[in-house]
Amino acid sequence: MTGNLFTHLQRRFAARADDTAIEEREGTVFSFGDVACQSARVANALIGLGLHPGDRVAVQVDKSPHALFLYLGCLRAGLVFLPLNTAYQPREIDYFLGDATPGVIVCSGARTAWMLETARQQGVPHVLTLEADGTGTLAEICNATSDKQTVHPCGGDDLAAILYTSGTTGRPKGAMISHKNLTANCLSLHDAWGWRDGDILLHVLPIFHVHGLFVACHCALYNASKMYFFDTADSDVIIDYLPRSTVFMGVPTHYTRLLDNPRLTPETCRGMRLFISGSAPLLEQTFYDFRKRTGHTILERYGMTETGMNTSNPLNGERIAGTVGKALPGVKLRIVDEDGLPVTRGDVGALLVKGDNVFSGYWRMPEKTDEEFTADGYFATGDLARETENGYITIVGRDKDLIISGGYNVYPKEVELCIDEIPGVRESAVIGVPHPDFGEAVTAIVVRDPDGRDVDEQRIVDDLRNSLAKFKLPKTIHFVDELPRNAMGKVQKNLLRQRYESAR
Ligand code: MCA
Ligand code: AMP
């Protein structure tokens, strides 16, 4: 089962060479033969630049089939793919380039001015461009290379990707994900979700995260299924294409937005086989409303950047609202108390996972890696869970200070550090409060300095805009005289959450 992930993904490409692999919104199509050739060209181009297996390739480009070919080309060449959210600002990118020391950064032309400067400062030797239509300096090199390439014969433990996950200290950590991790998860999801001939995936997720790239694309490629590949989550567009698709994957916000659209009917979903939700908790209300409106029962699953998918509700069998289903084959779960001992079934504890899907550690952070693994190799997810008698898992909360907004993770510490740098701010606390569209909304509670009376909401947001991706910006800011603290001096975020829960 080990080896280069690409050899698994391409298993049916030759037999399906002329079939459509990817269709864009304006109708442009790419066949499986195109996927094979284009990814080979990328691999040859990057090798031609002087990159060697294990070198990192940082990528901040808009979603497009060409961005996917770039990922697949990295796999083929044994290079380590490092996808970056398109919302990240220069300050965030600067950190990633400095930490990961990639051999090349590929970005859209609009970003080159500041990217060249950032790359120079961080010693990244090459900056290439790639636009959503496939043009750019990467394409120029690719066009001059062969469309044949021998897939690098890497070992299962070799790295395929590094994904940054931020962290409770405010310092992002690079999760090192191997070919074995990704292959194990891909094969297990293929079986668990019953992928079959004729399946068509409606793909509207970003491809710089696990959900859109590893879960969605791997399942479709491995099955040689066509993907509608769109860079929009507009519910009208989704509804236009549901009748031509069989599988949809989304975060809860996609489902609440679909429900808000009166065009969602049983008729539009008639040809659909499976609706899958993950990345954030799906409200029971959404689960039941969706079933009532469409006749379809959403299949909720649970995963993490560090682990890929861990659990899933069943394809055949009862999908239970408020649960994330059972452990996937090959995944071991353990729910433990504060002493690390298994809790009685039904009690809440910290969720640990072990399996071929679990990453090997954080990039250049051996101590942090050690902290998160038990002596017998279980990884601490930071999620709190309960297991029912029949093995279904419910995620009841998190023991990490994390906000999930529309499926994107926001670590409060990172936002607090930026707010606290603003002149006139003494300190801040960032919390998540319930939000009808994004599930949770980033909310800041700020204490001004005595000379900071002119610091207002607008000023803070304007300032943060320069250093943080938009989805991390507080949707609301409250000013207070002091933050509530416990006897140890720790800010009592639970009290703040209670106070501001309904104060939007
Ligand atoms: C956009 N905005 C957001 C978010 N998205 N603010 C907070 N949270 C967000 N998630 C900002 C926009 O910049 C904009 O700001 C305003 O909110 C409204 O934007 P809108 O046009 O409504 O947003 P959108 O472009 O339609 O995006 C919403 C979205 C998107 C489709 C839900 O956030 C999304 O694709 N989420 C999925 C993320 C994902 O794939 N997560 C998987 C991670 P302004 O008005 O100022 O311009 S992988 C993972 O978590 C694990 C492994 C797992 O289990 O899957
Ligand atoms: P990420 O770091 O982006 O990989 O986010 C992983 C986190 O998202 C997990 O640790 C959970 O807290 C959360 N998560 C993912 N899927 C679900 C789900 N179905 N229900 C509840 N939380 C989820």
C-alpha cells in the first residue's frame, strides 16, 4: 500500500484517457489523459529548475485545474506540496516561507510584486506565476518540457505535503503528511463512501486544505470520476449543477446557504447519491431541515489536517445527527481522562487517534510533536468526544482554543497578538460566538490604554487587514475596561463567551 500516492491516483487514468476528468464553469474540460500529461510536464519543469525529492513547493494560487496539475506534478516528482490559503497576507506568507524554506513559490501574477520581495528576504530561489487559466511563467517552462515522466518511487513515509495549522501559541505549525498517510485515507474513503462508476463530484471547496484537496480530489481521481471544479460556493451555481452530479462535499455553511435558497428541492437533488459534511460541527437542525427539504440524509464525518479523516457516519446504516459516525477502518480511537486513562464508554474525554492516516509530526518542531503524541503513538486531537454504546462518536467540544468559522480555523492567540500590537491597545481576548452563516464568528474584546481613546472598531479592523487573512478578522469588537480573570490570572473566556453569545 506504500509508495508514491500518485501511482494509486492514476490507476485508471490510462483506461479513461479520453473521458472528462475536470469541467470548469465556462465549460472548459480536461480529460484524464490531460491530467496525466499536464502533471508530468509540471514534474519535469520543477525537476528542471533543480528541485530534488523532499524539496518544498509553496503555492498560493487561485483554484483551477492547473493548480491541481501543479499538486499532482509535485507528487510525481517526490516534491513536498505546501498549499497556502489565497486569503493569506504578506506577513503570514513571510512566516511560512521562512519556516518551510521552499525551493520555489508559485503565485498568481497579482501577487508577484510583494512575493518577489518576501521570497528574496527568505532566500527562496524561484518565484513562478500561475493564473487560473493556466498561463504564467510556470506554463512557459512546462510547455518546453516533455509530457512523459517517471513517477518518483518514494517510500510511504516520504513527505507528500506540509499543511500549516496555526496553533494555540499563535505560531503556525507545519503538519508533515506522508504518501502513506494520504494513500491510507484515500483508499479507506473510497470504500467507506462506496465510490462507483458513474459518480460525478460537484467540487466547490478551496484546494489549499485537506477537505477540498485530499478528501474531495483524491476520492474523485482514484475513482476516475468527473469533477465539476468551481471556484465559487454560490448556492445558485451549486443548485444548477446538482442535477448533473452524484456526490457533493461541503462545510456546514454550504448546507445552511443551500437551505436558504428556495430553489433547493427534491427534484434538484434527484440524481444525487451522497451529501457529505465536515470541517465543523453540523447542527442537528441543519441535518433534519436538509432531510425534510430534499429527502437526503447528510453523511457527517470528522477529521483534522494532521490526521485526514478519522470517523464517518455509514453509507449504509443509520446516519445519526450530532454524531460523526464510527472510526474508519484502520483508525484506532481512544477517549481518555486528564490522566490519559480511557474513560467509561459514554463519558466525555480527550480524543486520541492512531493509524496510517496520522501525520508524522510538525515540521522542525520535535518538542511540539512529542507533546502531542502518547508513548504508544496516539495523537491528541485537542477535541473532546463521547462514544455511544454502538460506537458512534460525538464531538462535544474542544480543549484547544480554536474558532471554526465557515470551516476555516482561526486561532485566537494569533489574532490577539496582532490586536495587542496596535498602539493604544492594552490587551485583548478573542472568542468565537454562534453565527447563523459561519457557525462561529470571530469576536474580539479589547481593553484600551488610557491614551488609546481614539482606538475604535474601524481602526482595529483596518490595521488587522494588513496582517491577517480576511476570514480571521473579528466580525464584532467590544471594548471593556478589563478582562475577567481567574485566581491564576488567566482570562476567563467561558465568561466572555456567555456574555457576548447573543450580543452580536
Ligand atoms: C469568507 N469570509 C469569511 C469566511 N469566508 N469570514 C469568516 N469565515 C469564513 N469562513 C469573509 C469574506 O472575506 C467576506 O468579507 C465575507 O466574509 C463574506 O464572504 P462571502 O462571499 O459570503 O464568503 P464566501 O466567499 O462565499 O466563502 C464562504 C465559504 C468559505 C464558502 C463558506 O469560507 C469556504 O470555502 N469555506 C470552506 C473552508 C474549508 O474548505 N475548510 C476545510 C478545512 P468581506 O465582506 O469583508 O469582503 S480542512 C478541515 O477543516 C479538516 C481537515 C476537515 O475536517 O475537513
Ligand atoms: P483543521 O485543523 O482545519 O484540520 O480542523 C480540524 C478540526 O475541525 C478538528 O479538530 C475539529 O475540531 C473540527 N472538525 C472537523 N470536522 C468536524 C465535525 N464533523 N464535527 C465537529 N468538528 C469537526
